[in-house]
Amino acid sequence: MSAREILKDCKDRLEERDPLLKAFVATSWKRAEKKARSLDEKRARGEELPPMAGVPVAIKDNIARLQDTLTCCSRFLQGFYPGYSATVVEKLEKAGALIIGRTNMDEMAMGSTTEKSAYFPTRNPHDLGKVPGGSSGGSAAAVGGGIVPLALGSETGGSIRQPASFCGVYGLRATYGRISRFGLVAYASSLDQIGPLAGDLQDLWLVLSQISGRDSRDSTTFDSEDLKRSGDNFDPRGLRIAIPREYLEQVEDEEVLERMIEVVRDLEQVGVIVEEVSFTSPGRALAVYSVIAPAEASSNLARFDGIRFGPAPEAEQDWEAFITKSRDEGFGKEVKNRIFLGTVVLSSPYRKEFFDRALVAREEIREELHELFKRFDLVLSPATPTPAFSLGAGMEESLEKFMSDILAIPGSLAGLPAISIPMGLNRNGLPLGLQLMGPPRSEPFLLEFSELVKRESGYGAEVKLEIDREAGK
Amino acid sequence: MSCKWETIIGLEIHLQLKTRSKIFCSCSTDFSAPANTNTCPICLGWPGSMPALNQKAVLLALRGAVALNCKINRESSFDRKNYFYPDLPKGFQITQYFRPLGFEGFFQVGENKVGIQRVHLEEDAGKTIYNGEEVEIDYNRAGIPLVEIVTEPDLVSPDQARDFLRELRLLLLYLGISDCNMEEGSLRCDANISISTGGEKTGENQVELKNLNSFQAIARALEYEQNRQKALKKGGEEIARETRGWDTTEEKTFLLRSKEESVDYRYFPEPDLPVLVLEEGLIDSVRMDLPEKPQERKKRWEREWKIEKEETEVLISQQARADFFEKTARLAPPREAAKWIKENLVNFDFPPEISPEELGDIINRVRAGELSTSRGKDVLQLCLESGKNPARIIQEKGWTQVSDEDYIEKLVDRVLEENPGVVDDYLSGKDKAIRFLIGQAMKLSQGQANPGLVWDLMERKLEERKNYG
């Protein structure tokens, strides 16, 4: 197949499905077609093709790309062109990928449902009445809905793994510093990571190897020469897997627990040793996260002042009033709430009680995980306590939304790699997900173990190739 | 009741470091570029951009911290200082709050040892220009590397504060880390001042004076503030903690804001920059590489070369001039060299159109009697104008001084022979008549005879005639 044919197929699928899914907020077909043509010409000339030649990829709307708008699905950034590309975008383009568009997200990556987008909510490809998760909900729906094989999302505290789990695809959060954040609009810089979502583990390997590595523009990155597969010698016998009791206590959905146990049995069959352990309550980690993430966000989002970009209220003479009005007009409620919360926890009467304590607790959690990985190769748990919930669920389900990231958060705080992998559908046809978390830089092992899980359990990505138009009505 | 007032002053100095590019991006630091041309997504705070630390800025700041005898944090870190201002692109300034590069240093000025609380790196903000109704912002300055130097409140008078800053500026210039130009804002100074009656170290209610942009402003503003606070205290009033500005035309300080409404900067560690770790040995190599401090150099000249203080002050005040003197003093007698430079070269830009070797040559010729002092000065002047070397000028002008005794004796005899009347005047007691005779001799030699030798010989011959008539 030529790159142009692949692209044409992708475009057809998008035109057919995206009106239902609402996964995309912008497309860039012309540039993708130009790129596809040049790849086809290269191939016709018999030249060697780059590793991702002709692979259609979608990127989340908080990743900068030259000539694209960068809106983070916020009113604030309507019409904003950053004029530069994120390092990951440069790398994807160099690898021959066809970037076809930008995906929906919760405004400024704050949310777990993609309903906080300033544009529109995205729907779950497995049930159009359910949310795709978030904040990378557009990327997860685009992959789970079969529009693209690969998409980039971003995580702060579960924003890749949770939607991947809700949409039945693979989602990887890499070790903090493996993938450059240059060009990713910051939410909470000490937690943010870009990561891939894919319908196939091989694709996850491929994209990870292409976008990783030290970047002079992001001083927190490290060399990624360790990303090598061990080949066919992967021997699961004697591998030690920990399941934190406290994680399971967060899971009330019986089907989620049963499915996980079923997968664990399969693993035990091939010699993996699984042990239940005790670990800091994820509730504590969530509390720490709920202080640190908004605190950093309040600072990261201070640049949105209406002076260089964003709403510029004409009537205001006084600059303080100008900035206030600009931010009031540009930001949605969730973003304002988090900025407010973050400002409070850093302010003098409260910072000792909140921010300073949270920093200490974060170190303790990091240390505890470090100790755990001295004894175990992996930590295993469900990816989320429940499958996807209903769109516009309102108040009664708000706690559920809040808690849907809870199993992802301890690893985020410690900067550890973790993957969300599909484990089939529940009785209502909604995907269930399993989470594997490893020590720093253990991505190759995580991916190889994921292949083992797939092989032994028989569960793979649940990509919807037919979407029932009636379901969403 | 009388009581003794003590003035307590501390300074905060901001210095733009002399790097080619900004502290967190590769934009030029060129001061003269048109507004908003030295900018990029990073220094404009574009969403998604990230800082990458300029290592040159670290080295320059380290040089400053080491020269100020600071303890150095092998691991220092960056923090965010959060506040909104139109010329602050990111809504926060990256600075070093929790772990500065240098701390607990000191700087000796004469008898005074002034403590240095901290020396840290940070980024400059943009510049807000008020243009009538319009407000314009130039982001060229945003991201220029700054070093902040905070002194302990060890200064006790406005004059001492000014002198301290003068000496500090001189040191910083010698270190080559900043242009230290107060007018252009590459050196900016704020001062904290309080008055106390007891022996306490800091007055509780200190007043901060912002943007004192000349040495004069510093002394005057502090003087004014000292008097204002004394008057308030005498009247039994409390001094409010506040930030004040200095009005240069009215010569008054004025209220900018009360400390009660002070900003909470919500400092926290900058997550985008890793801990700044200084390599083993770097601090030592920076220390080894320090130039001799101007204050020490001056003392050495006074001690070893017996140069007058009045002259060393002048010589030290420009590094190029001081270096020029140092070289000249190694080729000619140092005291002579100091005198010649102070008297003849202070109004010139250094390095001047004459080399230390050439000046040394002139001085030595004068000392050897080859040139008279005033001829020497003429030669120096011509060197500066033409760029030619002294030997060539002397040759071209035919200014070689003749000290040949036979020649001078013939010259003197001829003058005595041709002016019998004047000789008689001298012999009859008019001592001054000798001046005319010497003048005649010099004229005959076209100024080339060594005037000292002419004088000696003339006097001897005349005295001989007097005695043996």
C-alpha cells in the first residue's frame, strides 16, 4: 500500500466516524498528503524509508506544531499559532509519520472525561453515551475508534492510562524525562509527560523508540539508549509481581476485580509469582497530587495574561483589571478552580500545611515505591476502578470521576513508567484495563511483559471498526 | 534626653551579566537592538517553551560569588517567584531563592568588612515604557541574566553605602562579569534603611528604597530618608515598613507601596530545571583564575612602590589605565610612571595611542638627561597625536639632547666671549644675569644642549673669573 492510500483510508474513516466520536479538533490533510506523496516518491526511487513512514498519527491539542494552532481546547488560545514545533513533533516528522490532526482534550489537560473541552465532549467508541476518559480522551477515542493506529497524549496524573483503559487501547506513560516536554503546554511540569496510545504493542514500541531521548531544550530529559528489546528470550518464570492490597480496596466494580484475577491466574500458569503487598493508600497519593499539580498549574498558567495572546479586553485601562478580565473570559470553570486551589496552597498562611507537606509526602511515596521495586519486578493493578462512565453524569458520579485516576497517581508522583493494557470488555461491552507499573526506565520490560499478558490472556486492543450510529442517540 | 541614632543600611544590587545570549534561551543580549527583536518562544513565555540554562552565566555569577568570598553551594537550585506584571512574560521570574549559588561572603572596603548575605542568578524582566497614554513593552531585556548581590545591613551611613557601591562596582568591573553601567541599567541598586536608638542590628521597620540609579542618588536618597526617619522618631512617630522611590528632581523619597500590602511571591522549586551541580574543581579553578582585586592592587602599589594615595585612586579607577600603569612601572621608576600618567593621560581613553614601553622610554630619556621634562611632554603629546614612537619623533624633530662636555664647554666659552657686558654685570654681583647667558647658550644649541650641564659649567666659569678676575 502506498502512503497516499493509507492516508486516504484514514481520511475516509475519520470522515465516517469522527462526526460521532468528536475526537478531533483540527485536521491537517494537506500537509499529510504532501508528506505521503514525498514518501511514495522516495519509495518509487528505491530509497530507504524512515521507520514510521506512512503511519497516520494524531496529536493532542496541547502539543505545539509549526503552522498548527495550539489551543489546549481552551477559549484562551483560540487562533494561537505557536510558530514552533514540539521536539516530539519534529521527531515524528523525521520518522516519516503522517500527522493528520489534533485531538480533543479537557481544557489545559485538566479533567478526566474530555467534557471540559471548550469545543465539545468526545464520545467513547464503545458506547457513544459514555465518556472516553481524559484528559487525552480525543487521542484514546481516535485510536479506539479505529481512525488512527497511533496517537500522542499527555499525562499529569493518569491522563493517558485512564482514557486508554476506557477506550480499550494501550497507553504508555514513560519514565519522567524519557520523552522531551519541549512544546507540550505545561500543566504541572514535575509530573507532565507526553506518551503514546496505540492499538498495537508493536506500534507502541516503534513510536516510543522514535520520540524518546535527551533534548537540549528540555533539561529534565535523559539518554534513551536503553530502549532495546531482549528478543525471544523473554522468560516469565520467577518474575515477581506485586499487587497492592490498598489499590484493590479502591476497586468496587466486581467485574474489574474478577477480570484482573483471571489475568493473574493466566500469568501464574507460566511461572510468574504474584504476591499481595501493602502499600501507601492511593488516597494519600491523590491528596498529595491534588496539592502539587494545582500549585504548579497556578504558576504555569500565569503566562496567560492576555498581553501577548488570548482575549484582550478593550475597555480595561488598568492592567490588573485587564489581566483579570482576560483570564476570566479565557478560562473555563475547572481551570479557574485549579488555579485558585494552587494559588491558595502556595500562599503563606497555607503553604506549610499543604504544599510543603505534600513535597515531603511525595518523597516518601517515591521512596516507598523504590523499596518495593527492590523486591518486585512490577506492580500490577486494574488501570481504573471502574469502566467508562456516562457523559454528563453530573454530581452523583463526580466522585467516581475524581477517583478514576487514583490508581495511576502514585506512579506519576514518583515519575515511574506505567502502561495501561486492555483486558477485554465487561458485560455491557465496555473495555476494562490493566495497569503495569515498573521501576525507572523499565519500559522495555513493561512492553515485553505486556506482550506476555496479551499472549497468555488472549486480550488485546478493542478497536471498534463499526460504530453504531444509533447508540449515541 | 539625648539619644544616639544609628543608621542601618543594606544594599541589594542587580547586575546584568556580560553574556552573548540570554540566560534560558539563545537570544542575543544586545542592548541596542530595536524593541522586541531579540525574542523567541522561550523568553516570551510562549506556552510549551522551556528554559535551558546558559552555562556562561553560571560561570560569571560564580566568579562574582567567589570574589566576594562567598561560600558556594555545590548544588544550588532555581525557584519560581510568582507575580503578575505586564513585562513579566511567564507570570513568574526564575530565580534562586531556597538554595542560592553563593552565601555568607564579605567584601572589605578600607577598614570596613561588609557581609554579603547571598549571590544568586536570576532572569531579568522586560521593560515597560510609558509613552503618554500608551504603555509599550519591550521584551528584549526579558531573560537577560542577572546576578543579585544582597549585603548584610552592615553599612552605617549614606556616604559609606555610596563608597561601598563604588568599590564593589570597581571590583565587578575588574572581574569582567558586567558592564556595570548604572545609566543603562546594567547595574541597579535598591537599599534598605532603618534608624535605631539601641544596639540592635536591624531596625524593625525598615524602608526599602527602589531604583537608585546613580551614586549621587544613593547618597542623597539615603541621606533624605535618614533625616525623614529621624524627624519622625523624634516626633514620637512609628516608621512604617514601606517601599519608597527617589524623585531626582524634587530630591525627595516618596511612597511606592506599604509592606502591609506586600506581594506573596509563592516561591517554589522550578520543575523545569534540574539542580545546578558544580563540577568538582570548578570552584577552585574559578578562584585561581580571579584577577588581583583592585583594592589589593592599590594597596600593593602604595606599599611596594610608595605611590601616593591620591595617585593610586586615579590609576585604579579604570582597569585598562591600571594595567597600563602596572606595565609602565615595570619599565621605568613606578613613582615617575604614576606621576606621568596622572598628569598627562587621565583624560585619554585606555589603552591610549602610546604603549607602556613608549611611555617608559620617554620617562627614562628624561631621567637620563636626554630630554628636558617639558620636551619629554612634547614628545608624549606628539606620540598620542601621531601614533609614532618617541625615538622617531625625537629623531625627526632633532630633539636629541646633547650632553657632550666638550661641545657644551665650547658653547659656554662662546657665549661668555660674545657677551662681555652681561658677564661684567654678573661679576659685579647681579646673579640673575646668568639666566640670560644660559638662555643664549641654549639658543645657540637650538635647544639641544643639556640645560643642567650648561648651567653647571656656566656657573663654574663665571665663578672662576670672579675669583681670579
